[in-house]
Amino acid sequence: MLLSLLQNHIKRGSLQLRMPDGSLHTFGQGEPHAEWQLNSEETVRRLMRDAEFELGETYMRGGWDAGMGGVRGLLDLLRSNFSPTDAARWLKPVVGAAQQFNRIRNSYRNVAAHYDVPEMVFRRFLDPEMFYSCAYFSRDAMSLEEAQQAKAQHIARKLLIQPGDRILDIGCGWGSMAFHLAREYDCEVVGITLSQEQLAVARHEKERRDAHRVHFELADYREHKGRYDRIVSVGMFEHVGRPFYDVYFDKVQELLRPQGVALIHTIGRSGAAGLTNPWIRKYIFPGGSTPSLSQISAAVESSTLQLCDVEVWRLHYATTLQHWYERFQSNRAEVVGELGEMFCRKWEFYLAACEASFRHSNLVVFQLQLAHGHGAVPISRDYLYPSP
């Protein structure tokens, strides 16, 4: 069944497959080329039973290996040769609102599962400022560092910050955006996170930088109180869960002052909404979801906020993930020494699988600019693109 499936679908590039009995099979022709070594009959059975979950599970546990091009090249080839219709049969997502029912207690637990991984892991593949979200490759041949700074600057321009503004960063991570805004725009920033590990690192970095205008708290957005001139949230909305979209935007509405501006940056889908891959959901981002623009818009409409601007980033995240994967591989031996081979296989599969999805599916990044009224922001986008 597996051989027949691959024979029927590998039309772009070529795949060399070595089965557990040693037999060698080639599908397709030309470049890109990938190699796949299946190490046991049990792996084959598991893949045919539920490839969407088992592709990551069996790789993590040593059930298969990739030759030329590595796991990144193999997943890119497989993902590019299976259309969304095919994926519904063989790489099918499992959809269920119950898996996104992220009450406050669940949200703390879900965030801890990913972000309380030792800091050293993230430092092995992120830029020095520790931006853990989609970078903005506004011109060719940008480095990861340049593209992450371009992202921060682009977001800051959309926020229209004034000196002395009070800003809330929902899902602040290790403080990268908060430090950037406070340093570059002479404002006060409060960052909230659900991760104890991130909070400790952010507070340590605050002391190291003597960043007296930046403050960090352990809090869920639903627990937070205050009033802010600007609100920014980068890469956090994916963790909210569909049942809480209305609650989220009602809270942004409550926290944002009358003339304030908010910028929400989130992974989404340009087509119908869906959950994350079930393996990713179990091991990487429990409770995660990838909303459609219509779902987000409906939730905004339930509040009194005005949607002032929507921007769709295509392929920027694929390039970001490529940089992360390559940096992770260059430091792989160190991570193996600290956390073991299975951990490394889990993380390299995660990075490679996400890159392939952003290249070959309808995953994108949305940036939504929100305010209480249309007059809070300029009526054209000219201010976002200053002349050199």
C-alpha cells in the first residue's frame, strides 16, 4: 500500500525509499531529491495506519531516517507532492473544539509544555534577541537577525507609538519585543507570559540591560488588569483556542484606552480553519489552533473594536523556519549532549515539518491593526514605508 501510494503521488522531484527488508524503490525523477530509510515493518504499519501523527512519532523514536537532504528535504518533498485533498486522506488533520478548550489552568499547562524547555535549546537556533515568531524578510538575502529587527520595526510603526506611551505585550516570551519598544520609542512596556522559564529569563535580562521601563508578570491575559495606550501580541493568539476568541478580543477592548492602537500578529490559514498537526499538538503546542481570517473577524466584530488594517505574510515563516532548522542542525551535537537524541529528533522534525507546511499549504501570518475608532490610525499605509 505504501509503495503504491508513493508511486501515484511523487511527481515533483524524486524519492529513493529503502524498505526494512533492504529493497530499494525510486519514485518520480529529477530534483529535488530525497532519501527515506524505513527501519522496521512496525514503522510501515504505523505510517499506513495514521501517517499524520505517526510520521513524527516514528521519526522521533528512530523508526526511520532521512539520507540526502535530511529530514527537512524529505518532508518538503512529501508535503509538496500531496495535495490538500490527498492530505485529507493520508495526512489528515483531526479537528475538535474540545482540544482548544483552553481555560486558564489549561493554558498555563499548555505553555509550560513548550516554553519551559531549557533556555539553552532556544538559544541554539534563535537570533541573539530571542524573537520566537515569524521574521519579516522585506528584501532579498536578509540575515535572520536583520529580518527579526525588520519585523519589530514594522510592528512598531503599526502601533504608532508616542514617547511615554504605556504598552502591554500579551505573550511577551523572553522579552524581545518589550525591550525593543522601550529602547527605541521611549515608552513603558508591561509584558505578560504564562511560562515560568520565560519569566525568569526576561527578568534576568531586564536587570542585565538595566531596562527600568520594562516590567514582566506571570499572568494569563484574562487575569490582567490595567489600561494601555498600545497593545501588542505576537505569536500568542494561536494558543487562545476557538472557544475563547470572543473573550480575547473583549479583553483587548477592555485594556485598550479610547485612542489606543493594538496589533495582533498570529499564524492563520488563508482557507478554512483547522487545528495543528496532531503530533505537533501533542509534543510541541498543546491546545494550539490556526484560525481562518473569517473566525478572527467574527470575534473582532463581537467586540466594539474597529479592524483598521489586515496584512497577510506569505512564505516569511517558511524562510524563518529554514533559518531556525539550519541553526539547530549546526548546534545539534550540543543539544544531544544535554538532552539526548530523542529530544533532538523531536525538535528537528518539528522545525522541518512546520517549514514544509508554510511552503506548501495555506498557512500564513495575519497582522491585524485594531482601534476603538477609525481616526486612531492614518487612512493610508504610506506611514509604514518611510523613504530611505
